[in-house]
Amino acid sequence: MGNKILIKTVIYLLVIFGICQVLNIVFPSKAIVVQRKWVTDIMAEKDTLQSLTFGRSHGFALHYDHWDYKGQNLSLGGEDIASINYSLNYFLPKLTNLKEVLICISYSSLYFDNEALSNGNLNDARKAIYASIPSYKLVSPKDYNNMFFGKMFAFMHADYGFEEFKNLVQGNKEFTKGDEKKTALDSLHILESASVQAYDHSKDKTIALEYNPHIRDEYVNYLKQIASVLKSKNIACVFFTPPYYKEYTRLYPQADIKETEKFMQQICKETGAEYYNFSTYKPIANDIKWFYNADHLNEQGGESFTKLFNKILRNKATIKMSEYPDLRVAR
């Protein structure tokens, strides 16, 4: 009797596993489709890629169409530093011509923790990484929730449960089309988003510290390790913060901004990495036309920022920093 129950249980679990794997292939959620394509593209160009960019959604400010090295932007909405380290550990040994790695640092990067978010509310960025990178190592020590759902339920969007799958089945286009780049200027929307975004991002610190009181020190060590490993391979490690609309910066807790800058300076001093902080660069940060919300550049803003960043980075030995108001550089 006991053996029959065990056999039925095993068969049941295998059937569930098989169904989930079929759904993962046929109906993967949008974030996972994007992430899997990135992995495929990197593997297809692993011998020619010269540059990689990582970060949360703010990292999308860098456009490789206007960069002098061939590269790929692997920024992902909600991606944390532990996930960046995990992805780099996987990709770095496979890329033979890599010259630089750029890592976007947001105001709350030292406290944003996908593992903390998965404790009751799964994080889709972390799930996408597990679903797309063929490894069963954990990103962080207790991240079993995200790994399980990433490997088993790639068809289920973390934030909406089965809603995305339902919409796909019913033909709803809301989740099937790719992200449209926002270019239309809506000044009221940008101004209204400043307080919302500043609050949402600043509370990341509270959530992370409640879950892991040592998160900041762990992330600082991750960044130091990344910079040191890259240096040992003669690959430049460049941290950057893109411009934010001035209202977002004004409303964000100033002590937290200063804390992030202090630790980034420390990391650069100890490892030889560089940090370019454009967050309050006046020609962009003070002009609403470059943004689609308070902390994200629109297409024109991203293009302008990328060209500016590339020019400064490649000519750092000769340019006069006094010509770039409120750009802060740490080396």
C-alpha cells in the first residue's frame, strides 16, 4: 500500500514537472523572454563582445548604439548587486575579448535585496536570472524561493501570478508586445512620479535591513570582489549613476545618497575602479525634457547621456572636469 502511494506521488510530481517545463518553453513571462534572449545573444557573440552593462532599470540609460565598444546592456528592472555578481561569474569566463564592465549604481543599490523581496513576494528579476542561466547555484544563501519559481514557473510573472499566462491564452496584447521606449514628454507625470519613486526606492533600505542587517557590508564586498577580479583580467571596471530629474534627488533621503557616494569612493580607492556620478549633472538633471519619469531618461535623454559618458570616459586624461557641472568622479 505504501509503495503504491509513493509511486503515485512520484508520477504526480513528474507530471507536474513536465507540464511546468512545457509551459516554461511555450509561455515564458515577458521578463524571462528578454533575459533568455540576452543569454543567447551573448553566447552567439562571446568572442567579439567588448563591453557589458549591468544594473537595475536605471542602467538602461546607457545605449550601445552610441557607444564605441560592441556591447550588450544586461540591466534588468529590480536587479540587485548579488544578481550582478552571479551573472558576471557565469559570463566572464566565456567572454574572451571583454574590455570593460559597466555597473549602474542607483541611490539604493547598497540595500536593494531580491532575496528579501522574495520572502513573501517573489522578485521577477531574480526569477528571470534563474530561468535563463543554466546553473543551479544560488544567487544568495537562502534564495530558494526565487530559484524554485525561476526553474519551475517561468511562465508565471512574479508580480501578477497567473495573470500574464491568462492574458496570453486569451489573446490580450498587454503582456505580449515588447516594451515601448517612452519618448513623449508629460511634464506633470514626471513631476508627480518624483515623490512616488523617491519613496518607493528609499524604503528598499528598510525592507533589506529587516531581512538582513548586514546587507550593505555584503554588497560593498561584492563590488570590491567584482572590481578586483576584473582588474586581474585587465578588464576595466566602471561604476556609474545616470542623471535623475532634480526633483527625485531633492526628495530622496540625502543621508542615503551621501552614504552610497562615500562607499563607492572607498571601493574605487581600494580596487582602482572608477565611479562616474551624473545624478545631478545640471544640463540633464535640471531639464525635464530628457526624462519620461523622475528617475529614468527617455530615449533622447539616454542618447545624450551615453554620448557624453563615452566622451568623458575615453578622454578622461585630457578633459577639464570643470566643464561638466556637478559631475562627480571617483578613482
